[in-house]
Amino acid sequence: MKDSLVTIFGGGGFLGRQVAQALMARGARVRIAQRDLANAVKVKSLGNLGQTQFVAADIRKPATVARAITGSDIVINLVGILSGNFDAFHHEGAANVAKAAAAAGVDALVHISAIGADAASPSAYGRSKAAGEEAVKAAFPNATIIRPSIIFGQEDQFLNRFAQIISSAPVIPVIGADTKFQPVYVADVAQAIANAAEQPGVYGGKTFEVAGPQVMSMKQINGWIARTIGRDRPIVEVPGGITSLLAMLPGGPITRDQLAMLGRDNVAAPGADGLDALGVAPTPLGSVADKWMIRYRRHGRFAGRAKA
């Protein structure tokens, strides 16, 4: 991989920065393709002089995609949204990237989808992810498709979001309390992506469901966070009827599509190839998350286990 040029669509985001760092550690040159390049500034400091490039690109616009891929050896598509026009980004955008990668004759394409991608999904998110996978395989048959579960890490919008609520609320309201997840560490996902990009002869044409070593319900995740930050509050499961009303509110805590997603567990399918198959050992949540969750304790890093 040394000196290979890897173009990462969405490379300035939470996962993208980790992927860029993993690739640069292997000697690759990285080109960050992003709609808003201001969001990619943090990547510049992660590599050596001349190891990073930046280009404005919108995967909904084929001409910008083709321009971003020019001269690339490897292409990685990380782009995903949690609300808005899912089909434009997850399906049509993914197709644009795959078609441009094929036309440019790149050595490898790694496409990031999601556990829950299913043409029969109750959520538009899940259906759009499935459509994107099919479009990618049609345009670039040797693409590697990686489906992560919920990704956690120091800058995530998952554990941190719940920790902020728990640190200030007298009780812990939990929506979708019984829905199960397999939270996966962002650094593990990044290494898996880098491995797939580096070895298309081994991993190309395959689909992987990458997840952590623990299956936890939404209620268990919130309970773990509360104990970790020393704010062991009573957990209140929000009834389905109230959740449905909340999903109808503009700017509410959950959208209708996210509520539909919570109707299914977000865990790897039995027998699916995962992190191990990609040469990465899964990291348990508790072995790393405590390092940054400390800031939500009552007296931050200078406290011991804060009392509720």
C-alpha cells in the first residue's frame, strides 16, 4: 500500500479520520473528498508532509466524483446520513462512486453500508443501504462491502449523546429499551477497512458484518453509561405510544424512520464474516470507553467514581 493514492469519500468525518490515519500509518497517500472541506481540516495533522490531499466532491454529482477519483489506486466510500434524502446519498451516490471507480480502473473499492441493510427493511434508511449495495456490486463486482453495527469512539454521537443526557437528568429515559446492538470500536472498523483496501485479492467481492464482542440492549447500554460516569439513575422505558408521538414532532428526539429502525436488532447475522475475518480482534466497550467517558463524571477526570 505504500505510496498508493487512496481517495476517501466522507474522509473528514468521525470514522473517516480514523480510516485516514490507519492508511497513512501504512504509507499510503490519502485524498479526502468532502462536500465541505472545512470538516476535513483535522485530517491534515494526522499525516506527514505531502501525505494528504483535499478535494471538494458531492457523491450526488457524478462529475465531481469522477474528478475526485482521477489518479487513485483505491477508493473508499464512507458517506452516510441519518436523516434526509437517504436514496440520494446511500443509493444514487453510492452508484456514482462505484461507476466512477470502475471507469477509472482502480485496484480496490471499499463501500461502507450498515447492519440492517435490507430491501424489506421497515426503515427508508435500511432500504436505501440495501439498494446502494446492489448498485455498487453491479458497477464494481469486486468491491468489498462492510456493514458496521453502531460505531463508538471518543468523538461519537452515540455514547456521548446518552452520557450528556444521563449526566443532567434525574432519570434515564430510554426509547427502544429492548432493541439489541453490538457496538463496535471505531479504530477496529478503521483497521478492517484498511485491511480490505490493501488486500482486494483476499477481501474483494465479499460482504462483512463488523460488530463488537458484546450484544447489549439499549437499556443495558444506558445502564452501563450511567454506572461508568457515576450517575446511576433510575431507568424509565418510554412507552411505544409516547415514542410514536415524539417521532411526529419536528426536531424531536427521534424521527419516524429511526423509530422504524429500532424495531429490529442491530446485530451481526449468525455465521456472517466479521472483524475476525478481516484480521481484526474486536475491542470490548468497557476496555476503552472509560478513558473518555470520565469527563461526564461529576468532577471530571479529577474525581474517582462519582456518587449519584
